[in-house]
Amino acid sequence: AQRVTQPEKLLSVFKGAPVELKCNYSYSGSPELFWYVQYSRQRLQLLLRHISRESIKGFTADLNKGETSFHLKKPFAQEEDSAMYYCALRAISGTDKLIFGTGTRLQVFP
Amino acid sequence: NAGVTQTPKFRVLKTGQSMTLLCAQDMNHEYMYWYRQDPGMGLRLIHYSVGEGTTAKGEVPDGYNVSRLKKQNFLLGLESAAPSQTSVYFCASSLAGGPYEQFFGPGTRLTVL
């Protein structure tokens, strides 16, 4: 079964501290992984996808197939990073659905 | 472009009442989705559509019906609302082919008393 696990409901850090939001998945095939973000009073939006291997707003995420993980990292957190972050999986088998994790709320204190 | 819009933004229902949530997109996307967002449970897929006139069940379809009569619209219906359907409902759409990305609407907050 496809599943996405985000073990932390809340992650609190101070500005300038490193951040790592954990995401683990279960899927027997080759997945496509995403991070979506929801800022306060804004709609959910794509932050980054593993295929692009890009850095967005200082965030990066590497797909580790051995550990079935796709952790989101940022070396120096900013207050504007405070938001709800969702990890999502898409099975590369002709489906066009996303399986979302339960989300992690990131709070960055000044 | 407005992107994905949802109507209404808020609604309070009494148990047993019915209502329809409207989702519209102006991006000519083939695929559309309805999710519910509940604390501690993330986003769960209710129903989705891969094209005009087609619908399919998602993870939590019970108590909901959908219709996709026009490509740009995806309706979510609650025939007999229950308190367990109190939630925030999000609609999303995506393009068939190309880099995959779902575009979300602003959400509808529904309370069932």
C-alpha cells in the first residue's frame, strides 16, 4: 500500500537554526515525491519536487530510496518559513493522484 | 487567470441538510480533485475526475457525490450532511502530461451542527 508518514506534527525552531522536516514513504515501485506548503491564510502550493532536484526558498529535499525518505531541509530558517508542510507521493504507474502525509507545522521564532 | 476557485468560502449546515460545493478552474486542466483537510489527518482524497463526464472514488468517498459535467467545473455534493463531515474542503486540478503539479483552490470551511 502507498503511504506517506510525517512523524512530527509540530516543529519549532529559532530563526537561523537548521530545519529538517521528515518524510518517509512506502511504495514498492518508483515514486514521485513532492513537498507542498500552506502559509497562513493562503492556499496549498507546490514547494518542490524530487525530479527537479531544485532548491526553492533555500529548501532542498533528496530522495533516499534505501531509507524510503524525502526529508525537507533548510540550513537557516526564517520567520517567513512558518507554515504547514505536506509531503506527497505520486505513484508513477499512470495514476494522477497524490497521497499526502498528515503534515508538519513549522514554527520559526524570532 | 483566477486559477482554481471554490464557492462558497464558508457554510454552516444542520445535520441532514444537503449542499453542493462548486469548484471551477480556468487552466483547461483535465484532472480535478476534491480533498478534505482535518487536523492531524492531512489531506484525504474524496473523489477525483480524469476528464469531463468521468469521476472516481478516492480514499474517503462515503457520504459524498460528485459530477463533472463541464471540463472546468467539479461539483461536490453532500446529500445528508453529518457532523463528521465538518471539515475544510479543497479542490485541486492538474494538467495531463508534463511536470505533475496540482493547483489548489482557497478552500471551503464547512461546519455541520
